[in-house]
Amino acid sequence: MTGNQLQAARNLIGWSQAQLAEASGRVAASARAVEAIRAALEAHGVQFLEAGGVAQGPGIAVKGE
């Protein structure tokens, strides 16, 4: 998960950085924090896709180069 994906995911569900930190139970950036943040976002409906992945519903994606 990139920083841009993280920011986009927050924006999709209307969360501030503080709301995300609270929901994930993390403040400091670490591997565990990123995993917790991703889990918190996924629990609220955000779906992260690998290159070539297919969404399970409507959404947006960045076109590969």
C-alpha cells in the first residue's frame, strides 16, 4: 500500500488522519501500523487492488503506465 493509496482510501470514506489513527489504534508509522491502518480501512469498505486486480463493485483506479 502506497501513501497515495492510503490517502485516497481515507478520502473515500471521509476520514481525517486522526480518525484513521483512532480506528486503527496506531499513531506511529511502522509495518504493524500500516497493517492495522489497512485493516481499519478494509473494515469500512475500502478494497485495495494489486495491478490487474478486479474490483468487487464500482470504484476508481489509476491506469498503469
